[in-house]
Amino acid sequence: MNKFFRLSSWFAIAGLTWSVGYFYNARYGGELSWLRMMYEQKMAVAKEVQAPQRILIVGGSGAHYTVDAKLMQETLGIPTINIATDGPIGLDVILPSVADVIKKGDIVLLIPEYLLLLDKDGFGDRSGQFGAAIGKPGLGNIPPKQFAQDLMLLGIPTLKAATKSSLDVVEKGRLTGYYSDPITANGDPTVMKKRTNSEWWSLTIKESVSPHSLRRIQQFKQEVEAKEATLILGLSWIYGSTDDKTLDNIRKTATELGKIAPVLYDKETLNVKTDSSLFADTHYHLNPDGRRTRTSELIEQFKAANIK
């Protein structure tokens, strides 16, 4: 009896500890919690905006922090919503996570950063945890072993995260995170992230798009068209290298993607930029001037493609 009692007590304590960790990680305080809240806000915006035709921007942070949906809307006259989230969620989880808000007449503009395009299985560091956090555990058919590991870690705050949160409370009087800033009515970010204590270096693209990513995007096209919507693709802007291997891999990527759907990009530069003053904190994220320039170019490419 004593042994059973001790075992039961251990499970109860472990369950309580995991629940506290889960609340911090997924509900309030941890980075995943802010990502979940931003995602839910974007989904709410997309469900609220009703029109015969809309443009939905899909992707990771390389779309969230680079496309000005409001500028697109004002210029094209089509309601535009930025529902992009975070690359480490993985392509196989990002795509089904937005499926519910796609409806007849929509134009879905998928702009996946190379982190997503080059990935071999469609899953990232946050795949299983993100699905569980938004109430859709196993979203994207994540492998059972990875899902179990992610679910276990969902209840364990890291020392780095706990330390940051403690400093936030002391210095700011509240908890914050990378995605805790408000978004606009179009789903755009309101705060520019700044690069600190790190020198710029040119990003190289060492491979072209993976077979898995091509298959998943092809499947996504079928899913979009089943809803009588239209899929178009875009290459990310990057602060990158202009070496032959990088450019060749981007050309191959654009060619393969073009077999699935129209691809919007600058045929001369391949969206590789060598001016770091356009960028914010990463090789993908743009500052306000960069976002306006990139979006204005995207609008012209959209018009030239004559997408209806």
C-alpha cells in the first residue's frame, strides 16, 4: 500500500509540475505562448474579414516580417491578411494550420523561407508543440516519436526562458517574447526587431528545394483548389551571397516551384539582396523601408502575373 501511495504521489507531483510548465510554455509566458496567441489573432482576423476575394499571405517569419499586407490591400484593392507565423513550426504543420480560413475566391500567396524549402521531412523544432498548443495535437501527421518527445518538453521550461522571464518581470514589470508585440488589423507586425551584437554575413543556399517540400506544396495546391481558391508562390528576399552555387540553387528552386504554381520573384536578382540596411534582425526580416520596397515590388509582380 505504501509503495502504491508513493508511486501515486510521484505521478501526481510529476503531473502537476508538467502542467505548470505547460501553462508557462503554451499559455502565457514562454515563446510558444506568444506564437500561439499571435496565430490565434491572425486566424480571428482572417475569419472576420469576409469578401468575394482575399489575399492570404502564408509562410514563416520570413513572410510575417517582410510583407506589408496593408500596402498590398491599399494598392490592389483586395483585402489582404498576413497569416504567416514561424518557420520552425515546419511546412507540414504551417500549411494545415491555415486550412480552416481558406475559402472560395481566395488567393493564397505562400512565401516559404529556405529553412522550409530545404527541409527533408517538413517538421521543425516547434512542430509538435505548436500543434498541441493550438489545440490540434499531432497536426501535420507528425511522427509519434517526435510528437511524444515534443509533448514531454512542452511541460519543461528551459533555464534560458525562465531566466529571461524573470528579468522581464524585474525590468519591465511584465512578461514578453519575440512574438508578443501587437499585430495590425491586416495581421502585420507593429514592431521592428533589431540586430544586436552581431556582424552581418551573407547567407548561402547550399541546396535546392527538397523533394518532400515539393510534394507537400503540390498537395497544398490541391487542397487550396478544392476550396475553389488559387495558390501562388513567392521567393523570399534574403540578405545573401551571390556566389554561383547559391544562385544556381535558387534558380533550380524557382524552376521546380514554377511547375506547381506561378512564382513571384525578380528574375535578375533572384531576390538576393546585398544591402544589409534593408534588413532588421535576420537574413529574412526587413525593416520598415525594406518591407515597403519588397512589397511594392511584389505588387508589381502580382499585377504582371495577371492573377485573378
